[in-house]
Amino acid sequence: MLHRFSKTHRFLLVAAVSSALVLPDPANAGSATGAATEWTQLANNAELIKLLESSGVQVENQLTQISQLAEQIQNQLKIYQNMLQNTAQLPNHIWGEVESDLKRLQSVVSQGQGIAFSMGNADDILKQRFPSYADLKTNLPDGASFSSTYQTWSDTNRDTIAGSLNAASLTADQFETEESTMASLRSMSQSADGQMKALQVGHQIAAQQVAQMQKLRGLLSQQMTMMGTWLQANQTDKDLAQKRREKFFEPAGRGIPDGQMMEPRW
């Protein structure tokens, strides 16, 4: 099951490229898809399955949009880097655009983390409520569950971001709060070297997110395929059970052919 992110492991590190970065708390992480909280509250299993089916399509569309946004940000930050190479320092109005793109990059990271938590949570709930789903085998390596695989993706994503920041001599302490983050970005904007560092880190993290979202989409696709297989098998079992009930309650005696009079036989 996806565990709660501790304060130490929330990795506010991505705040190096955002003015206010806090990765989603698991209690609210489902807001990225609008589903995780509802899944845990639905007592009706039929409603749960219906919601999961519709949510899968929504999440897939959202991941497509997130991937496209990450790629756009990556390209835009590269343009800023080229501009900075041809000038002493980016003017304030351009740097304002840089900060706006870095904020959008933070949103990309947060939404990806939220989706990973939500879909891992869905896997846990289905296993708890339906033994037939829990028994269904997956093609994941080492017999891993989707829940644990989403957790691994989330941890890897945060670790990758941390590595990018460390390589630029940036630490999470500089970005623990919105105030300290803004102070750090203002400080970096005062020099061409500082601006370039922020742009390089932002570009690298954006490129990482493009790759990570592709992996997340692949994982989601596997999960949706398995859910579809289970739902089909589950419905087939229900249909078979219904036919058996109908056959059981059919009249046991032979019917009287049309036109034949009922006569006593002795």
C-alpha cells in the first residue's frame, strides 16, 4: 500500500524550480484525479467499479496533457537559456515569465505524484474488496503489485529530482517554505550565473518529467488492462450464475403439447 510521505521525504526539492512547491499530501493526493477519496468512501461495490472505469479514462487523458505540458516547459526553458547566453542578464519581465514556467513545472510534478498515489490506492481497495481481483496475476516483475510499483515510481521520481538539485548545489532547506523559496529565486535572479543555474535545473527536471510521465502512462495502461480483464471475467461469472439459477427454477415436468387434451391415465 502506498505509505504516507513523511515530512522528511516529501522532497520539497522541486521547489528549486517553483515559487511554492509542496508535493501532495497522501490525504489529499487523490485530488489530482478527484477519485481516491471517493473510492475509499463508496460502500457499494457496483458504484466503486463504475467509478474506477470512468476514472481510468480521465487519468489517461490527464497524463497525456501533463506530458505535453512538461515538454512545452522543457522547450521554453531552453529558449530562456539561449537568450541568457546572448545577454548579460535576463530582464525582470522575462524572469517573471521564467518563474511562471517553473511554477507550472511544479504543478506537473505534483499531479504526477497525486496520480501515482490515487491509482495505487485503487489497486489496494480492489484487492481488499474482491478476492478474485487479489488473486489475479500481473505481468509486473518479481510479482509486485500495482500499489507497490506506483510507490517505487513515486520514490524514484523524487530521488531523481533530488539528484538534479544536489548537482546544482541546491538543498531542500532553501525551499522548505514559500517565503524561503521566493527569497532563493530572488537571490538567483540577481546574477546571470544564478539565473542560468535555475534554468538548467528547471530544464533538466522538465526533461525528467517527460520521461517519468511516459513510464507512468505505461504503468497505468497495464493496470487498466488488468482491470478490464478482471471485470470481463467477473461479468462472465455473474452471467453464468444467472443462467444456472434460471435453469434450476425451470419446471421439472414435461409440458403438454399444443392441441393435446389432458386425460387421466390409469
